[in-house]
Amino acid sequence: MWLIMKVFVFHFVVLLILFGVSPSQAATHNYSFVVKEASYTRLCSTKDILTVNGLFPGPTLHLRQGDTAFVHVHNKGKENITIHWHGILQPRYPWSDGPEFITQCPIMPGNSFIQKVIITEEIGTLWWHAHSDWSRATVHGAIIIYPKRGDRYPFPKPDAEIPIILGTNKGINSIL
Ligand SMILES: *[C@@H]1O[C@H](CO)[C@@H](O)[C@H](O)[C@H]1NC(C)=O
Ligand SMILES: *[C@@H]1O[C@H](CO)[C@@H](O)[C@H](O)[C@H]1NC(C)=O
Ligand SMILES: [Cu+2]
């Protein structure tokens, strides 16, 4: 009994040291991206556009420096797709960076793929977008990377932050 107690206490202390004391631990985040058509109205005109989770722009990733995100992409659209993490270095792990036929095969309609996104030194607001042809016009969203927990912003901490995503002509044309 005492032995079990001792082992238990020892484990507890080890856990405390591993997870409690280290100030800037990296976190893992899981996101689900369901690529599918959804109807969208802009300037009185309604169209079916390709979206992630029915949203346009798509969902925002909120991460910290050092974190890893697993984005589970489910392609419920009609065409092949991959998602590219624009501006993320993906050191020694290009295998889910997005460019189709370069570092990964496209995700076919009806298939799923887990894209691993590794945040190392990036900080600030970047974006993700589909990397296949026209699909990037509507399949995109923001990646917001905060400093490590306990670190300061490299500028005065903002009172509020509002992501603004600007589309291109191509994007606007394909919506209208
Ligand atoms: C997140 O996704 C990874 C990769 O598929 C998996 O190993 C892990 O169990 C998932 N975590 C949660 C909490 O779902
Ligand atoms: C779609 O993806 C599959 C496998 O990833 C590939 O074999 C096929 O050539 C792709 N189709 C097009 C039109 O790119
Ligand atoms: Cu890009």
C-alpha cells in the first residue's frame, strides 16, 4: 500500500514538474475543416460557394508560438483540394504544407487528411488558403499567432484586435 502511495506521489510530482512549472509550454490544437458548398449572399446576390464549415471567410486559427495544430480536413466538395498555411515555415515537415503534387497529394472529394501545422518563430497574423486553382478565392481565413504564454508582444499590447481579410478581384468576381 505504501509503495503504491509513494509511486502515486512520485508520479504526481513529476506531472507537476512537467506541466505545472514550465512557463511557456507548447500546446496542441485540433481543428475540423469541412470543405463544402454553402449558399452565400452578398450585395443582394446569392450563390453557392466553396467554404470551410459553411463560413466565408473561413474559421480563424488562434495559436501561440511553439504550438502545433492538427487540421482535420474533410473534403465534401466536388474537386480535389489542399490547404496551404501561408507564411508558416513548417521546418522539417513540409508534408502537409499544401502545394498539391509538390509535398502532398490533393485530398479527393469524399476523403479526409490531417494537415499538421507547426508554429515555430512566427508571430502575428498570417492566413491559410486553398492551394488548388480557383478554390482559394473563397476558401481562406486568418491564422492569429500570439506570443508564447508569459512573453510580451513585440509592441504595446493592443486594446482590441479585429482581423480584416481582403479578397482579390478574382475572389469578388467569383462571389458576385
Ligand atoms: C488531435 O489530432 C491528433 C492527430 O490526429 C490526434 O493524435 C489527437 O488524439 C487529437 N487530439 C484530440 C484531443 O482530439
Ligand atoms: C486528384 O487527386 C488525386 C490523388 O490525390 C490525383 O491522382 C488526381 O490526379 C487529382 N485530380 C486532378 C484533376 O488533379
Ligand atoms: Cu499563400
